[in-house]
Amino acid sequence: MNYELVNSLCYYTCMGSLITGVALSVASIWVPNVWQSEFMVKSFSTTGVLFTFAALGALVTKLLTI
């Protein structure tokens, strides 16, 4: 299995999740009543799940390549 490919995919997914999370956080500060929107709650939840999955995937590939 090509662990470098999996590791880079996990890295870019983590970076994308962090950027999306920052954008959503800034939006939640400046947009009034943003937490009343179901879309924003689902967006934050999805970003958290993607970040967790990518971080765990990167950890597993690092452990397997030692």
C-alpha cells in the first residue's frame, strides 16, 4: 500500500478542515444568529468529523511506516 499517498491525502484533508473551520468560526462571530441555522451546525459537525478522520488516518500511516 502506498502510505505516502494516504498520508498526503490525510494532510490535505486536515488542512482543508482547518481552513473551513476557521472560516465558519469567523462567520459565527460576525454573522448575527448564525447558530440558529441548522446548516452551520451541520457544517461544523462535518468539519469536525473530517478532521478527526484525517488526523487518525495520518497517525495510523505514521505508525505503520515506523
